[in-house]
Amino acid sequence: NDSFAWTEELASYTLLPVVFVGAAACVRRSRHIQVNFLYRYLPHGAGRAASTLVDVVSVVFFAWVAWLIARFALMMDTEPMTTIDWKKSHVYWLAFAGMAAMALRALQAAWRHWRQGYSVLERPEAWDDVSG
């Protein structure tokens, strides 16, 4: 009942990029966990300003974390995996690609929110039937 060691390592290192790429899809569709209760009680101008601030902070955060992952991938460039003859940096570069996609998708969503004049935070009912 013991698994092969390489299967566990492969599963662990495969999960990392899959999570980041999947998260990019969530950013694109504005499907991340969010608290929009406060926006019901804010005046329109204050709600719009807060929503725009959230968009800007999201883009900056995703870009910053992508930069951190890239630095980490560069540091791990010579580090091999334990059981598979593959560099660990390959996995982190895939995670970087997912995080960079999150930053680009967040920028795309911020642009869409700015053009239409509201976001999912302000009008959550507008996103009930949106497919992308």
C-alpha cells in the first residue's frame, strides 16, 4: 500500500501551476471571493471609488507576486527534483505564467469595469449570467 515516490512528487508539483492557471480563469470571470455587502450602503461615488481602488490594488498585487515568483524560479534554476530528472524552476515558471495571466486578466477586468461604470462589487446581480 505504498505509492511510488515519484508519483507523489509529480502530483505536488503539478498542482501548483494548475492552481495558478485556474485562478487566472476566476479573475477573468470575477469569480473570486469578495465582500460586496458594504457597497449596498455606500453612496454611488464612494462605491465606485472603492471598487476602482480594489481593481488597481488587485492588478498591482498580482503583478508583484508574479515578479516574486519569477525571482524564486531564477533562484531554483539549478535545483533538481528529488525523484524526477527535471528542474524545480520549470514548475515555478509555470506558476509565474499563471500569476502573470492573473495580472493581465485583472487589468482586463479593471478596464471592463471602468468602461461599463460598475463592477461585480457594486452590482453582483449583473454577473449572475456572465460567461466571460
